Amino acid sequence: MTARTAADAVPLPEYPRPQLRREGFTILNGTWDHAFTAAGAPQPDTWDGPIVVPFSPETELSGVGRQLQPDETLWYRRTFTASARAGERVILHFGAVDQSCRVRVNGVEVVTHVGGYLPFSADVTDALTANPDGPDAPHELVVEVRDVSDTSYHSRGKQRLRRGGIWYTAQSGIWQTVWLETVPTVHVAGLRMRTPGVCDGLAEATLELRVAASDDRAHPVTATVLAEGQVVVRADGVSGDDLLIRIPEPRTWAPEHPFLYDLEIVLGDDRVASYVGLRSVEVAPDARGVPRLHLNGEPYPHIGVLDQGYWPGGLYTAPDDAALVRDIEAMKDLGFTMLRKHIKIEPLRWYFHCDRLGMLVWQDMVNGGRSYKPATITLPVLHPRIRISDRRHAAFGRQDAEGRAEFLRELDATVELLRNSPAVVTWVPFNEGWGQFDAADVAERVRALDPDRIVDHASGWHDQGAGDLRSLHVYFQPIRPARWWGRDGRALVVSEYGGYNLRLPGHDYPEREFGYRRAKDAAELTAQYERLHRRQVIPALERGLSATVYTQLSDVEDESNGILTADRTEVKLDADTVRAINHDIRRRFAAVTTGAPE
């Protein structure tokens, strides 16, 4: 998609919240006005020109191509039509705005928000009446944005104003869908689902469903579970309470059979649609007593890829919904069973596609903090046995108490946002020491919020002995697990490795190249990849290796170590070889975890 085609159509027009769907919505993506001013300046009287939302101004697809600086404000403006009848409210939703913003409708401030990765909303019904031309006339929507990027402690992911190497171009502003929704005055505000103890072969499974009402009061609720359009069970309850729904002869969810039950929920005049996948995950001993990742009560290999979620034309924002699907399908076609979503929270539709296509997800929290010290985050690449106590907050760029508190709030919100997705199986609070602090306490906080998923408390290094996994990044040493690893009950995973480089002819690359090993052509890259897996990865399965995360899904800026090119048009490795290796990983994993012959 080019900037012109993005402007000519409404980008990303799909319903943005698949697990809580209702009729009566309007997508506000498309062409808005924009302007840059000095920070603290009032709303401008004149505008710099059009911008295509939801693409950040730094991107080609926005039609702007300008970097928002820490001492500037980015302004957005558009008009829309909406009205609420008696008994209705109009809700304005933002998928994500990086980094802090203030929103006004008809000059009335309706919401402020800090944090560039999480959705927020505002009831704008009363602000519609402030329109001087009347409630049925076009309403003015203005969004005021600041983004200090990596000059403060706010969560920023891999963004840097001075990009290079593993750090990417900073982006700002609206980067997920903006939309309006009309709801009854009392409506479903949220759903919380649990499917504890699910395993294959059960005669009955229990879905724990809690429906939150917008006024936090108790209201009668009816929930209907359907399978392929046929009613399975209907249950009545009260909002705010756990509704225990017994599902006979349950069909479990797994990458090989990602079955989803449909849900229909009624609260008063509100009707919403959702879905649920019945599955369980845990770390438990295999037949030999070795801690392993389990899915639905059985050992299951997480054969993963690191997924940065960056796009050449849109940075954080995919050009269209189909692009999200293609990434997942491409990795599934190669035999991978898991994507580690790296230091980014995607639009909810990405998780929906993982749910319906059958792809496990390890979800990273988004890192923040002050500048990172090379001795903390870089030296362990070569010397992975270095371990620093993360109670030394300043050593990890976490000297700001306010920044630590903000991270914990965002962690809580991330768990709440994604907890209903069956695909999301592992939480990763910290990566390679970037803004890490009190990881053992954070792991217990996550477990208290969500006892039904796996916690990888410190991916890479600076392990604090907590969580469910001993999580290693291996780039310059061989993958050779020690036999004593796992005696603490944690499963062994290599949560990053590989990262082999190849620049294919016919593709644009920056002058600088970053990676961990270079190949001259696709044949050499494939040979290196196969040698790594057959000599190191597959033999490590017998020593307890339960999961792997290859770096990475696609090329990103300086990094030319993707399985796919940055534009996703070519697979750089021989696809049949990758499929054969992943097949052999699964076969060997089954043999060593069950004791059965291969």
C-alpha cells in the first residue's frame, strides 16, 4: 500500500476488537489534518496538511515523513458525525497513541492518556451537545500528542531517535485504529474468561466467565456457547460474578486444531459476540521427570520465531489486515508453532488471527527506563554467565520510582487486555535487562493476575531464579544445556538464537548491516541454519530443551537476519529444509518426553 492508496480508502477498516463485538460502530481511520508546533504552543489555526491515520507521521504510508521531536507537539484534527438517542452513549476508542495525548471533542477535553501501546476510550456523548452548530452537525475531534521517545523512562520498545543496529526508527502519534461505538447506557464493559484444567479426552470442561457491566452493578446476564452455529449450552448469571459454564465433550484448542467456540452474551439491551478456546498450559515433568512445557496436559514443543512487528512503510502499523495474516500463515506453513511478540503490543486483530489460525504467542511487555548501561545489556551477549541483581535499579536504568510504577500499571493492563486470547500462553516481563527491576516480584505479580499462563520473568540474562522458565539467549556460544538445569522445576528454553544474515539482491537495505553470522547466498544460509539445528538444537532436546525462538521473522532496517525479507515477498531460507527440521524437532521432542521410539 502506498500513501496515495491509503488516503484514497479507509485503512484498516475491520472491526478492531474481535473478542467483544457489537453492531453500531464507525471507523475513523483515513485522512485527517495535522500540524507540528513547539511543545506548549496552543492549538494551531492553520494546519500543515493531510495525514493518513493510523500511520505515524514518520512513515511513508502517513504521507508526512517527519520525525516528531521531544520538544514538539503533534496535532491531529478531523470532523465526524454521531448522535446518541435516549438510552444510548457514544464511545470514542483509540487502539494506541504514542506516547502521551490529550483528546478534545468540540473543544471539550474528553480524555488524557500516557503510554504508547495500550488502548483507551472516552464517553463523548455529553461533548457532542457542545457543538455550536447542533448535535447533528459535524463534530470536531482534536488530538494533541507528545512523544519524548527514549529521552525519558516511558515505555518505548525498540524505538530510538538515533536508530541503528537492534534499535529501530522511533515513531509517534496515532498508530492503531480510531473508532466510534454506540452502546446502551448500561452495557458490557469487559469479559474475563478462564478454562482451568482443560486436557484432551475430558467428558466435560468448565468455562469461567465474568461479565463486567459499565456501571459496576449487578445485572442479569445470559451467555450462550455455540459450536459451528449450534447451541451447546446456555447459562444465566449476574454481572460481576463468575459464571461457571459446563461444556460437554469439549473440543480443545491447539495449533493443530484451533477450534473456537462462539459466545453470545446479553446484558439488558446490550448484545455482544465473542469466542473462547478451551486449552491449558503449564510447566510439568515429562515421562522422565524433566520439566517441560505442556499444552492440554501433554508435553508440547514451542518452536518459535522472534516477531518484531515492524513494516517498511508503516513501522509499527501493518499496511492492512491481510499483512498480519500473511506473517502468521508464513511461519505456520514452515512448521513453527509459536511467535514471540517482541517488545510490542499488537492490535487485537493480530491476536485474533493467531487464535483462529492456531499459533502460540509469547507476549513481551514493553520496556522502558532511562539509558541502558552496556555492561548490563550488552556484555552478557558474550559472557552470558554475568548476572546482576535487579534490585540495583540504576544499573538497569530504573532509578525513577515513577517509571517503575508506570511499568507495573502497564503490565497489569496488558495482562487484562490479552488474557482471553487462547493463543497467548506465556508472559515475558523483561528482556535482556532492558529496564528490568525486581523481576522475581514482577513474576509473582503476573502469576497473581493470571495463574493460567507461563511466566518467563527474565528472557536472556540476569536470571533472578523466578518464573517458570530458565530462559537463555544464545548467539555466540553453542547450545549445550547442562544436565543440572531444570532441577529447580523450571523448564529450559532458548528464547533467542540464530540471527543469521543474508541480503538478497533486489531489496533495499541500509548501509549498515547488523546480525550474528553472514551468508553469501540462500544456499549457504540454509546450510548454516540446518547445521545449527541438527548439531545443536535437536540434540539439546534430550537434555531438557523445551522451546526455541529463532531470530527472526523478517528483516528490519539494519537487521538482515529475517527468515523473510522486510517487504515479506521472499523466504530467504529453503522452505522445505525448514519444514523438515521443524518436523524432526517435533518427532524428537515426542520421543524424549514420552520415552516412545521415534
